Amino acid sequence: MFQTLQISTEGSIGRLQLDRPEKLNPLSTQALIEIAEAARWFDEHPEVKVVIVGGAGRAFSAGADLSTFSGANEPGGLSTREAAECGRTMADALENMKALSLARIQGWCVGGGLVLAAACDLRIAAQDARFSIPEVDLGIPLAWGGIPRLVREIGPAMTKELVLTCRPFDAAEAKASGFLNRVVPSEDLDEEVDRLARSLASKARHTLLSTKQHVNAVTDQMVGTMRSWGDADGLVTAFGDEECKQARRNYLEKRPKT
């Protein structure tokens, strides 16, 4: 059904798994489009109350697919700006999905992968999970509605620090900042995620949806994702700016080979 991810349902629990483990599950334009389509697909299955969102292999997601910086043609004949808007569309679709979304995070959760996790309702990570937001070092702004979502979860000061410094941080810091609900030993991750999913799925669908919508309505009044500065325009400008291009080249040259 999809090229970059796997989806399935088992009773009231669904699963959405990024499925390019050999590349640490990068978020290409195709992947962003498919995640949005998957969220809408789950909405067509009213029996699904909880969707577990994860990545195959040793990482949740390495973030935006760096190969897109080569200027390769986007799928479906999309313009550069349309492709830049796909990340926001993905995050909005996942956040607005009727079922609760539960992020299962292991290994690296980077940049756009962190925005994907932020769009989920709940997040559980393994103790050895690692996080970073390298966009500024790449010469591009954090887009896809990432800034308002991070401000909502961890506050403005912490958002500015992590986005501007691009420094990696661990699961303990992510939990202390309020980004994660739980941190568990890596060997217990699947059991803990499944336990929480089953607990939530045992409750009445209406009460789950009402609570999700109520919380989202309150936080949207405080930090609305639609009020963020023009994400797509910022990305398009960064792709053409010479200083940003040089920053991107410097980053890719220093980046360890995986």
C-alpha cells in the first residue's frame, strides 16, 4: 500500500511504522505524503482507538532525507514550495487524526523525526534514545510546524536553545523538559508501549477523542500551529541562500557516515 512505511490494525490498535531501516528511516517527500495518507486511512477505521507510530530498525527517524538537498525532482511533479509544505501537512494530519497517536522512540530521533514525534499525542522512548535538531547547522529553519509544537511541549526558552545550538540531548533531558511521557530500558520499550496502548484502547472511544480534542483546543489557543511563521517560504529561501548552502555543505562534509 505504501513505499516508505507499513501500516496495520489489530482490533482497536493500529501501527504506523517507518520502513527504511537501512537509511535510519529518513523523511523524504514521499514519506511525508504517505504518513498523511496513513493518518487519513486510520480515520476510515473507527474501531482503531490508538495508533503506535515508530521506526523499523535501530532508529526512530534520522529526519528529513538529506538527498533532497541535491535538487532531485520531487514526486508527482511537486514544486519546491509544494514539497516544502508536505512536512506541515504530515504533522497536521497526524495531530488531527481521530485516534490517539503514541510515538515509540528508539535510537536517533532527529530534526523532522522529532517534529513527527511532537505531532503525536504521547511519547515513550528507550533510555538510550538520542535527539537532535540540526536544521540551523544545515542552513535551514526548523519547519513543518516544529517551532510551535516544541514551544507547546517544552516552552519557548528550551525551544530556542535546542533549535539554535543544534546540540544532541538524551532521553533523560527530553523527559525532564516535558517532551517525553516515559523513558524505559530499551529491552522494555515494546512491552511498555503495548501496555499503554492496550490500556488506552480499553476505554470508550468518545471519551478518548473528546479529551484529545479538548486538550488540543486549549493548547491551540496558547500556541497555535497555524500561527507559525511561513515554514515553506523559509525553507525555499534557505535552499537558495548562498550562506545557507555553504552551511549545508559544511554539515554534510562533517557528518559521520552511517
